[in-house]
Amino acid sequence: MRSQPPFTTTTTGGTRRRRGLLASVAVGTLALGVLAAVPAQAAPITVDVYGINDFHGRLERGGEPREGEQGVAGAAALAAAFAQYRTANPNSIFVSSGDNIGASTFTSFIQDDAPTLTALDQMGLDVSAIGNHEFDKGRDDLSGRVETAADFDYIAANVVDTATGLPAYTPYTIEERGGKSIAFIGAVTELMPELVSPAGIEGLDFADIAESVNRYATALTNGVPDAETLTGTDEADAVVLLVHEGGSTAEAPVEGDGSDWSDIVYGVTPEVDAILSAHTHQEYDYEVTPTGGTTPRPVIQTGSYGGALSHLSFTFDSDAVAVKSVASQGTIDLFRTAFDPGSPEEAAVTATVAAAVAYAQVEGAQPLGQVTAPFLRAVQPAADGTTTENRGGESTLGNLVADVQLAATQENGAQMAFMNPGGLRADLTGGADGVVTYQQAAAVQPFANTLVVVDMTGAEVEAALEQQWQPEAASRPFLKLGASQGVQYTYDPEAPRGSHVTSVTLDGEPLDPDASYKVTVNSFLASGGDNFGAFDTGSQADSGQVDLQAQVDYFDENPVVSPDYAQRAVGVQVSETPEGGFAEGDQVTLELSSLLFSQGATEPGPVSVSLDGVELASSAIDPALVATNDEQGQATLTFAVPVGAAAAEAGERALVVTVGGTGTEFTVPIRLAAADVLVPVDPGTPVDPTDPTAPVVPVDPTDPGAGSDDDVTGPGTSTAAGDLAYTGSDSAAPSLLAALALMLAGAGALTATRRRRSTAGTRD
């Protein structure tokens, strides 16, 4: 993020009134002929505003981040930072744009985020916007437990009590520093009904953000009381919007692009001097000139988890209330910056975090449920002869987590779920007798993502599965999504990029490319993480449920859980289909892969293929480990299309492939050619035996007189009475010989046709 140069802002109404009074005094003095000396200009006053957003209970310091990524600095580092900056300038204010709690890691989650609220109080947080996660446990919890525990003000100007029509929460607060006042107006995303349980926000209306903020900003900068807006004649020298809403990218929005964020950034009155945003976990620091304004204002978001601190600097004239300038000083990387140690705030927060960690360790030992066998991540061979994690392989753990997340969001209409392999940070093995504890479950998913239900078409679901094959520049060439039970798909591992997936079914039915489905993913995937942009295309509704809480609830409903060893994705390559389809007797080869988990069933049986319940071929499976992809468990099946399999017309049939001992069963479509059928001829129609195109008329083998010299109605046919109904000559022998010749010629032609078809085939 970049630092912005200072710029001059508009003069407030209060300034105009006071300057007018000074002008009147000056005129009166001159009229009396009194000369007064002009006092020297005093130094300007600087007020610094430091901000965070989307802290989400990240009390502990995280591990070393990858290059270019933001680290999790932890609450103690945040306390040390603000203490240092406040020492440098006592006229400093510490603010948050919401989501201080909720979607937290286990250390804070296990105590309903009480340690996080305590730590924020200890480090000196002055004011916070209300975020959507503050409503995770409902309106009453926020208005009671949360606000009681917070020494700072929670504010929201656009949340209205529908029973009274009045603000449900404090809309703004004013902080005084150095004799100057800065008003902070709060607002929360208007999409709240889609983000939390409707029962938890019953009786609340989430009004238009820009309209709500503008009413308060106008009143505050002009000192005009409003029965619906202000309870008194509050007046501020500057105004900052703390809004729990933000842009979906790091780029400034285009005015009038139709997005909610554009409406806020441009539609909020120019009387608001700066916007500190949140919710989308983006990092940006840009300037936007609001509608009706002439001066750009800073718009900032710091990412998330307390990884960075924003810094606004307000400079005021010492003898007036006018804002002289306001500028963003960029953001401070809290993870990579060293701060002065030893402040009382840092010491208090460090003690709070240590106590929370100790409590979490005790509570983490509490049992959640039991597993009958370990749920494991995929592995691949390592150079030293051991194995390492393979994020390209299907795993029982990934599929379990997808099942859990589907169960947690079915009341939201979810029909399927997918889980990214990078979100699985430990195996779920269970301890003695397979007992799973809180801490073990938390170790599997430590990021405290929320579960998001995305509206996607069948085509978009298939596109998401295609994105498992990562861009060429990605650090891993393939990332295997865990899939919920009921989802099954086949793919061709050798197909060109963008065309690997060959079929997708849900509960046995093919996905309709144009139909809409509700798909659950975690908030990381919902934002397009790991290059899965297809999940970031549809309408989204954040359920408000944390992934760990979903796991806890799942064990409550299912105290004993067993791994499902059935593959939900299988690699299939079918030998090239002849033109018109495979004929009876043609050889068909299936190259199969992804038949086994790298860590799964210990004694998988053979793989077999059948048609209409008749087994056509069977083979052992090669269980050798593979690297980077999902081709674990390979086999080749070759068989001949059985006689009688073809129908009168060409068409698609379903081969059934079954893996013994695992429960894996899937279908492979195969196109069969039409069966060879002889065409009967009207027996009353004369046939020229010398005509090479004349059809062969079949002989009834049940007729004892069939084929005799005197029982002929036409070449090769007979009558029941034995009467001579038609003769081409006095003897039938020449006709019979001709018929036999034609039959032989027809057989030769059929053989040639089959040969041409097998050599001129095309891929179906």
C-alpha cells in the first residue's frame, strides 16, 4: 500500500459560523480605531487515526507467511504497535471497522471470543463499527454480552429497529484529541439477511448505507440537531466512516458501475473526510473523489486478522476548527515490523493471550466424538523413501469435511459441497479408541473460515472442477477438491486443458448445465482462493457458521463416524470409438485411474466392468503411489462387446465399473453400433436371381419342406401346402444356387464394412 500526499478538505459549517463571528469583531475594532497586534500563528495540531478490520479473534501470532502474503501478528504485537504510536503522538485514536469476533481460531472460539474482547479493551481500542460476525449469536447477544464486555463503543448508523423506526445501536461517536473532535460514523453491510441466521436479526432493518451515513455527517458538520439523527447539537471538526463493507478487488471502483461498493464510495457525502472499510479482506489504499466533491479522500482496507494497521493523519489549524488536511500515511505491516517492547498494554494483552491458550488446551482435550478409522490426507512418495502430503490426491478427510459442510448448510438449501486441500492442516486420527477431541478437530481446520452457499449453474460447477488443473504458473499443478457424498464425476487425465471433466452427477443424475444449484464452500474458496474463480461468480450467502463449529455439530449428530472409501472422482480413458459405435465382437479398452485413496482401504479388491449385469472383464489394481495428481490406483480392462448387446438402432449404453472392497461404483458411457439385421422380402415379389443387388429372403428352418425342389414360392421360400406358386424355370436349383451366392457375397460385404469402420473411427 502506498502513502498519500496531504490534501485540503472542505471547510465545515461550524468553521464558517465561528469565522463569521471573528470577522464581526475585527470590523468593530477597526471602526473604533483600535489597532491590535496579530498574534503569531501557533503550530498546527495533528491527530493520528490507526485502524484495523476483520480481526476475527486472531490472538496468537501465526507462522511465517509465504512471500507476498500478510502474516498474523497476534494481539500482543497489535498492542505494542499502538502503544508505541500513541507515545509518539498522544493525540492518537485506535479504531476498527468490525468483525473483531466471530470466525475465530480455537483459542478465542472456545470462550465465545471473550479473550478477544478483553485484549481489545486492554490495547486501547476506542471505537468499532459493527460487523456481520458480531451478529453470529444474534441481536440479543450483541446488545447484551458483547457490548457489556467491550469498553469501546460499537456503532452502526444504518441498523434500524423496525418497531420504533429509530437506530438500534449507537450511530456514531466523537473522540476529542488536542482540542479537536473527530466523529466516527459506523455502518454494516446491507446484505446482513443473507449472512446470518434470520432469527438472530429479527426486528432489524439494514438501511441504505450512503443515505444513513449522509444524514449524520451533514448534521455533525453543521451542528444542526435533528430529532431523528442527533439527540443534541453534536459537532465535529472531521468525520470518518467506519464501514463493514468493501470492494471485491484492490482496485478503486468505477463510479456508477452498479456495485454496492461504488454506491458507498461515491455516494457518501464529501463531508466525510475518509473511509476505513472491511468485510472483503482486501488490501487497498486509494483516493476517490465523491459525487459533488472536488477533493479526493482516502479509502482504506488492511486485509484481515490484524496483519496490518492503517494510518490516517489529520492536521488542524490551531486557532480554528477547520480541517487543514487529511492523508493516508499508508499501512504498517504488523508481522514484519519490530515495536518497542515493555508497554503496560502489551504486558496485559500478553497475559490475556497466555491464559486463553492455557484454557484452550484444557478444553481442547474434551471429546467430540469417535472415528472407527483415521481420516487421512493424500500422500505421495518423497525422495528419502518416506511420504509427504499430496494436495493433488483425493482423500477421505477432504470428503469428510465436504460432508460436514453440506450437513451444516442444508437448512440454507445446499445440495453439494467442496473443500480445498490446503485448508486441511492435520489428519483426523483420533486418540485412544478413536476418540476425537476439540483440539484435534481445530488442528484440521485452523483458519476459522465461514461456510458460504453459492448459487451456481451446472456448467459453473463443472468449470470449478476443471480448475483443479491449475494455471501453469501455479506452485502446484493440480489441487484435488474434497466432494460431498452424492457428487461423482469422471475425467480424462490426458485431455487438453479445459476439457478434462467428462461427466458430473448428483445423486446419480447428470448435472443440468443450465440449472441452478446451491453449493457450499468455505469463505476462502468463495473468494476465488487457490485459483478457483468459478466459486466467486454466483450469488453468495455467508451462513455465519465457522467450519470448526460445523465439525462440532456434526459429531453431535453422528457420535461415531466411519471413513467412506468410495472414490468420488475417477479417471477414465476409453479406446477410440469407431464411426457409428462399437459393434458386437469389437475390442474395448478402459484405462482407469484414481481407483484408490493413497491412504484408505487396506485390501481393495479387483476392479471389474459389466454390461446389463454380465461381467465383461476384471483386473487387479496397481496401488503404487503417484505424485502431484490423483491417479492413485490404476488398472486396464479390455473386453469384447458381447453378442446380443447391440440393439436395432445405434445408441449409448452404460458400462458399470466396480471396485471391490471400497464401495466405488460408477458408469462409463459407450456407444454401440446397430445390430446386423437381415431384411425380409415380400414373398409375392419376383426376384431376379441374376441381380446382384437382390435381397436374400430367409428360409424358415422349422418348415420340413423348406429348400425342396417343389416347395418354392420364390427363391429360398416355401409354402405350407407345397404348391408351386412361382417358378422362374422348371427347376428351383438355379435359384437356390443364386441365393447361396448372394448370401456369400453379402457376408463378404459385411466383413469389409466392419473392417472399414474399425480403421476409419473417430473419437466420440
